[in-house]
Amino acid sequence: MSDLSKRTYKYYLINGLKNYGIILLIEMLLILEWILIGSDEDLKEYIPRMFVMVGGLFTAILNGIYSMYGPGWYDSLTLSMGARRKDIFVGQLIKQLIIVVCNTVVVAVVASIFLSKFFMYYVYATALMGLVTGAAGNVIGHKLRRHGKVVIMVIVLGCAILGGMIGVGAAIDGNAILVTNVASIPPILFPILIILLFVGLEAWGYKLSKTMMVR
């Protein structure tokens, strides 16, 4: 491994830790808010449950957001400093994994100590989703660099259509069709499908990164 590759990986590792530090700070502030606001429930049960539920969502949502800004922010900067495109792609992958692993470990520890087994499954599912959203965010970030706001409009339209389908399903059948279909997937198949989707998106992101230019 060359010194240039090591420096590139170190840069993304440090940025991944910084990003996770921001996520952890937000989670701590939310805990403080929940304590100050209070609840009709026992706080010893309420706060860990809220922390796990929100923290799990943060794994998926914020990893996707940070990854989306990568190609136009971190990648362009490191490319202008002489880093190779292959090293930048690996660095982005390191940054994504840092956020998923660190946040999942913290949330899983809280769930295992204070909550039931169900919440451990929830943490497991959100960690897998965090892998997918990170890879998807990277692809979206590359598309944004090329096509700008058009990509955002397509994403918003797609989310609106998907949300409408789920809403109609909930109104007609009393539950969300998509959710019940996902719930019916065998536990062994779910991680396999997620990993295949993750690998496919990362391969797409790698292909896009090979033609990236400094802007």
C-alpha cells in the first residue's frame, strides 16, 4: 500500500469519526431533551427505547445523507490533492462503515442492557439498511454532480409515489402493503437481499467514481 493510499484512507477515516461524533452529539442532546420534557412512562424504560428507535433511524438516514454529499465535497477535494479515484472510492466505503458500525454498537449495547430482544432485531435491521443507504447516497451524490437539481426532483417524485402507494395500501387493507411484504421475507433471505443490493450499489458507485473530475 502506497503512502498516498494510506493518507487518503486516513483522511476518510478521520472524517467518518467526525461525522459519527456529530451523530452521537445529536443523540445525547435528544436524551437531555427527553429528560427535561419528561413522560408519563417510566423514564428508565422510555429513554432507552427512544434512544434505540431514533438512533437506529439515524444509522440509515444520516449515513445516506453524509454519503450523498461525499462526491461533491470530500471526493472533489481529495482528487484535487492528487488522490487516486480507486483510493477515494475505498475511503468513502471506510467512512460509511465507520458510521454504521460505531452507531450500531452504541445502540445495540443500550438495547441489550435495557430493552427486549425485539429491539436487537430492530438494531440489526437498521444497520443493514444503513449499508444500503450509504451506498445509495454515494450513487445519488455522483448523479447530483452531473445532473444537479433534476436528480433531486426525480427522487422526490419517486418518494411521493412510494408514499402514496403505502398510504393507499394502509387505507384499503388497514396496513401498509409494502411493510407487510417485507415482514414476510424469511429472516435468512433478508440479509442476503440487503448485501446483494449493497454490493450492486457500491459497484455502480465505483463505476461512477472512475469518471469523476475536479470541480
